[in-house]
Amino acid sequence: MKKIIILAACIGISLFIILSCSTDKSPLASKAHPEGWNVTTSEVFHGEKVLASLASGSGLTSCKGCHGQNFEGGESQVACATCHKDYPHPLAWTMLRSSENHGQYIKNEKWSMERCKTCHGADYSGGKSGSSCYHCHKTEQGPEACNVCHGSQKNFAPPEDTKNNVETTAIGVGAHQIHIDAGFGCSICHVVPTTLASPGHLDETPHAEVLPTWSWDHEKATCGNSCHNHPEKTYIWNNF
Ligand code: HEC
Ligand code: HEC
Ligand code: HEC
Ligand code: HEC
Ligand code: HEC
Ligand code: HEC
């Protein structure tokens, strides 16, 4: 019993020493990497090195040895994500049922895919990463196709809305399909963007815009003025 206690104490003390050494904030220059490794304008900037090795197919294997299999730090104790949360990609990005997949990530970035383009190519066909978005987003417009963020194979109108709702009680879904089935196009209610980047499409407003003709009231989910005004009945967009 005594031996075990002594052994445990020894392990404890050595752990303490190892941990306190490795968290030592000594101001010595980096030994693991050349000077300029973290300076974007430097010839030895790590970003350029990594992109070059991705292009040549050798990938990130060499970093894993010290920065960990998941790039969470490993023995270097420096996670890549402390500086850029989007690269190397978190595992959950390709778990398509996960609430942390790449689609959700883009949504949280206000739908911007500009960062993706720096590696996956301005046209998303792979670029320096060699990994094309068209593997999965197979239609002509790839990840910018009109039903990637809202709508379905049937048409671009919700469901699904931009918050992943599918029930007609959600205001983003509402009576869309009833109107589409009745033969109306998006343009009777919206200014319809021609591309993802069209002005007014992904703007800072909290809700999608409805044409002023209909005096749409988001809070009440009703149109002040519509094709089916009726003195005794109020038509509620998401309750019918
Ligand atoms: C101390 C901060 C820091 C750490 C840690 C770090 N990076 Fe970077 N990295 C940067 C900066 C700054 C840039 C350039 C600006 C940017 O793209 O965010 C960059 C850019 C890159 C780029 C170029 C792509 C681009 O966005 O322009 C790659 C690839 C990259 N880093 C890979 C890695 C990998 C792999 C690791 C972990 C092994 C890592 N980085 C750790 C700071 C860091
Ligand atoms: C031999 C081990 C080792 C390997 C291999 C390694 N690193 Fe590191 N890296 C470290 C250590 C240790 C640190 C933290 C302290 C330092 O800079 O010495 C670090 C720090 C960093 C930093 C932050 C530098 C700063 O100025 O804060 C970046 C960026 C980085 N590594 C990127 C990479 C990339 C990208 C690869 C693969 C191409 C890689 N490392 C491979 C050990 C390594
Ligand atoms: C392995 C297949 C696959 C690859 C590769 C892929 N995606 Fe996706 N992506 C999906 C699937 C499946 C969904 C739908 C996930 C869902 O319904 O939550 C999706 C959703 C999205 C969404 C919609 C997000 C939302 O919440 O509505 C965007 C935007 C997107 N991807 C962009 C991209 C970009 C940009 C690339 C390339 C850099 C890419 N995807 C590569 C499979 C993929
Ligand atoms: C620094 C470069 C870089 C950036 C920025 C980047 N990617 Fe990637 N991505 C890669 C590389 C390289 C791969 C190939 C496998 C790997 O290394 O993870 C990849 C793989 C993927 C995959 C898996 C592909 C498959 O077929 O399984 C998805 C999904 C993806 N990226 C989405 C995105 C999205 C979405 C963005 C923007 C938010 C983005 N990437 C930004 C470099 C990048
Ligand atoms: C990357 C995701 C994404 C893609 C791709 C996308 N949309 Fe959207 N769309 C949104 C979001 C988010 C909103 C809600 C904007 C708001 O709240 O103002 C929206 C709103 C709309 C609206 C409602 C009116 C408005 O502008 O608010 C219409 C119509 C529309 N999109 C049509 C399209 C068409 C047509 C395309 C293809 C050219 C397309 N969308 C591609 C994310 C996307
Ligand atoms: C009868 C009028 C009407 C028609 C037709 C219509 N919409 Fe809408 N749309 C609305 C209303 C109302 C909202 C909810 C606005 C709000 O939240 O304040 C909305 C919201 C949206 C949103 C945002 C959903 C969210 O996540 O909040 C998108 C995207 C959208 N519409 C796309 C379309 C597309 C694409 C079409 C054509 C295929 C279309 N709509 C046709 C009335 C219409």
C-alpha cells in the first residue's frame, strides 16, 4: 500500500513538473518553425507551405505529428483553430446530419462563401484544395444553386426555409406551396434575385422582404392588402 502511495506521489510530482514546464510562457523564439512562419508576407509563411503541399498531394501529415491527429494541439499544444476556426476543417463538417456541418457553419458566417473560394476555387471546382464542391452540389450552379439554402427539388420556395424549418406553422414556410401550386411565381411577392449576390438578397434585414404592394405585417403574419381580402375572415400566412 505504502509503495502505491509513494508511486502515485511520484507520478503526481512528475506530471506537475511536465505540465508547468510545457505551459512556460518563455519569450524564446520558436524552435519548431523558422522565423516568419506566422507572417503572411514572409517567404516561409506556413499558409503558403500548407497550400503548396495540398496541391502536391502530400497534405497535412507532417503537421499532425506535433499538432495532433485532429490538429487540436498535440504535443505542440497549439491548435490550428486558435487562429483560424475553418481550417483544417472540423470533423463534423462532413457529418451531414450534424448541427455543426459545413452548411450550418456558412449560415453562421452570414452565408458568406468567400473563405471557401480561397481554397476550393472561385468557381468551387476544387482550386488549390483539389476538393470540388460539385462532388455533392452537382447542379450547374453548385453550392450557389437556388435550392441549396431554401426550398427543395420541387422548387426554390420553402419548405425548407433558411432556418431548416419544414412545418407550415413556421413563418419562413407558411403558405408558400399553396401559392406556388396555384400557379403564382416568386415575383408576385418578392424581388427575385438572379444570382446569390444580387442586391437585396442576402441583406442584413432580419426577414425576407415581401413587395410593399401587399402591406405584409411580419408580426401578425398577414397581408394588409391581398387577393383574398374578406370582411369576416383574416388569412394568416402560417395558420390555415
Ligand atoms: C498563431 C496563429 C496561427 C496558428 C496556430 C495556425 N495558423 Fe494558419 N494562418 C494564420 C494566419 C494569420 C493566416 C493568414 C490569414 C488567414 O487566412 O486567416 C493563416 C493561414 C493559413 C493557411 C492559408 C489559407 C488561408 O486562409 O489563406 C493555411 C492552409 C493554414 N493557415 C494552415 C494552418 C495549419 C494546418 C495550422 C495548424 C497546424 C495552422 N495554420 C495554425 C495563423 C495561424
Ligand atoms: C516538430 C514538431 C512540429 C511540427 C512537425 C509542426 N509544428 Fe507547428 N508548432 C510546433 C510547436 C512546438 C509550436 C509552438 C511553439 C513554437 O512556435 O515553437 C508550433 C507552432 C505553430 C504555429 C504558431 C506559430 C506562432 O508564431 O505562434 C503555427 C502556425 C504552426 N505551428 C503551424 C504548423 C504547420 C502548418 C505544420 C505542418 C506543415 C506544423 N506546424 C508542423 C511544433 C511543430
Ligand atoms: C460530401 C458532400 C458535400 C460536399 C463536398 C459539399 N457539400 Fe455543401 N452540403 C451537403 C449536404 C448534404 C447539405 C445539406 C445539409 C443539410 O440539409 O443540413 C449541404 C449544404 C450546404 C449549404 C446550405 C446550408 C444550409 O444550411 O442551408 C451550403 C451553402 C453548402 N453546402 C456549401 C458548400 C460548399 C461551398 C462546398 C465546397 C467548399 C460544399 N458545400 C461541399 C453536402 C456537401
Ligand atoms: C485553407 C484552405 C481551405 C479553406 C479556406 C476551405 N477549405 Fe474545405 N477543404 C480544403 C481541403 C484541402 C480539403 C480536402 C480534405 C481536407 O484536407 O480536409 C477540403 C475539404 C472540404 C470538404 C469535404 C470534401 C469531401 O468531398 O469530403 C468540405 C465539405 C469542405 N472542404 C467545405 C468547405 C467550406 C464550406 C469552406 C468555407 C466555409 C471551406 N471548405 C474552406 C481546404 C480548404
Ligand atoms: C447561400 C444560401 C442561398 C442561396 C444559394 C440562395 N439563397 Fe435565396 N435566400 C437566402 C437567405 C438566407 C434568404 C433570406 C434573406 C433575408 O432574410 O433577407 C433568401 C431569400 C430569398 C428570397 C426571398 C426574398 C428576399 O430576397 O429576401 C428569394 C425569392 C430567393 N432567396 C431566391 C433565390 C434564388 C432565385 C436563388 C438562386 C439564384 C437563391 N435564392 C439562392 C439564401 C440563399
Ligand atoms: C404569396 C406570396 C409569396 C410567394 C408567391 C412567394 N413567397 Fe417567399 N415569402 C413570402 C412571405 C410572406 C415570407 C415571410 C416573410 C417574413 O418572414 O416576414 C416569405 C419568405 C421567403 C423566404 C425566407 C424564408 C425564411 O427562412 O425566413 C424565402 C427564401 C422565400 N420566401 C423564397 C421564395 C421563393 C424562392 C419563391 C418562389 C418559388 C417564393 N418565396 C414565393 C411570400 C411569398
